[in-house]
Amino acid sequence: MLYQNLARPVLFRIGRGDAEQAHDTTLRWLTRLSEQRQARNALIKLNRLSAPVTVCGIPFPNPVGLAAGMDKNGIAVGAWPALGFGFAEIGTVTAQPQPGNPQPRMYRMPRSQGIVNRMGFNNEGAQALAARLAAVPAVDCPLGISIGKSKAVPLEGAIEDYLQSMRFLYPFADYIAINVSSPNTPGLRQLQDAEALRALLGALRVEGARLAAGRPARPVLVKIAPDLTEPAMAQLLEVCLETGVAGVIATNTTLGRDGVDPSEDAVAAEPGGMSGKPLTRVSREIVRFVHRETNGRLPIIGSGGIMTADDAQAMFDAGASLVQIYSGLIYNGPSVVRRSVRRYRSAARRSARTPHSS
């Protein structure tokens, strides 16, 4: 409650309520924390809870991570384990630096606990991110890097564009997330179509094997949209299984507007993808569908609408191996991370004590 009653009102007033200014200010504070090793290490000892899991061959100190979008340029990578996260996904980054869409482009819906954004992959580019990660000390948690298509590159050039990002960032990623599902880059979601996705993932698999140079290749995960029909999603999952994808991230933001408080319909009418509490049930049902459709063969990172520890546990119960939080951090503060880990540990202990029938 301390965050909701004291910190959040201050943050929400920054820039006369401009959500992106508040985001940038928060990120600057966290960047300073990331650079102050002694304070950061003290917070890691204080906040990190142990609930180790291994997913896609990667050992995670706990299964609750930061979703992509918060730290696009990797400027605060050291701060995320200090807030209790068991892993962090940075990006989405593109091969070419790009400013993103015109501002304003991020809007809060406090009554609905939702966010609408049309950021458009604003980032400094894959090469700049690689240089930054090469210069910082090792991060104290696994690091995923989300890559997307540069806006200036036509769809027919998408494969080489993704490959360029992969080449720059491969040495620094514990896993690579392929973002083909943002609604804010024109035409991007066409890459979820079976043939386009098969070609992209096949090329990434070959390049990953080359970059691995005889060692195990970095896991590649595909981030999917919540707006696909079940037949389209089933086809996408079939392609993922065929091409050896390590897992999926479910889900990205939605173009739908269900679950918005009527008083915030004007904000909801803004173009862009919606995240936060209105997405909670949708994302959870998609995780359940993916788990059922693949018979558990594809590990799932559950993302979208995880606002509370109960939401996180419901994602695990639906079939997620890991979860990611972003909007929940904005509305409910860092305590949602620790509470989610504690809830996961309690559920795991109860499950271990429950006899299983043969």
C-alpha cells in the first residue's frame, strides 16, 4: 500500500500526467541504481527470493521476470534483480535506430489499471545496445533480448533485418525473443502467418547455430499476439514446433478494448496496443490454449495483465513456466514481484506435499 498511496501519485503527476515522461524519469532513477554497485548488491540481498527453476536449459533464480518494453535500451539492466526479478527481458530493439511514433504515445487508464501505447519500437538500435552491454558488469540474472523489425525495412527484407540484430546481440542474451506481434509497426503481424514465420524462424535457427560455433545455441522464443484466432494460433504453434523454437511468450498487447471502465473510453479510443488488467483473462486463456495445443512441449512465458500475485499464480496454473510483469509494476509497485515469487513457492510446496495418484 505504501507504493499505491505515496509513490504512485507522485509518479503519475510527473509531466502533468504524461505517462511516457513518468516512465523515462523512473528509468533514469533505476539507471542510477544500476550503476551504484554497493547499493544494488544490498537491494539484491534484501529483495531477491529464491525459487529456482530451469526453463529452456537456463537456470532462473526465480520464475518472475520483467517484460520487454520497460528497458528498451538496456540502460538499467543491473536494477532489475535489485527489485527482486528472477530475469529481465530488454528491448524490443531493432537493427536500425529509430525514434518510434510521434508523441504523445502512451496513456494510462487508472480505473481500468490499463495502458494504451503506440511507441513503435523506439530504440537506439541493436549495435548501440550491444556496445552498452559489453561495457557493463555481468547482470545478476538471466537476460532475454527482444528483437523486432525496423520500420524502414519492408517485409521482404525482414529476415535479414532480424538476423542483423541477432548477430549484434547474440553474445549478451541468455535467450532471444522474436517480436512479430506488436500492433504498432505497420505490417509486422503479417510475420505471424505460417509461411513468413517458417522462413524467418528457419533463418534464425541456422544463424543461431553458426553463432554458437559448436556450443548449444541460445534459445529462441516467439512472442505472440492475443488477437489471433485459435486456428491461426494453432498453425503458428505448429510452425514453432517444426522449426525448433524453444518456447513462446504469451502475449503481446491487444488491439481489443474489452474490460475498460466506461469512464476511460476516450483514452481507450487512442490507437495502439492495450496492456494491463483488461488483458489478464485473455492472456491466461491463451497460455492455457498453448499448453493444451502443444501438450506441454513448448515452454511458455506468461505475460499480459499480471497485476497481483494471484494473477501470476493463475498463469502458472494455466501452464506457464515463467511469467513477466510490466503494467503490474506500474500500478502496484515492486512488491508485486516478491509477492508473486512467495505465492509460487507456497503453491509448489503444497503441490509437493500432495500425494499424486498413479
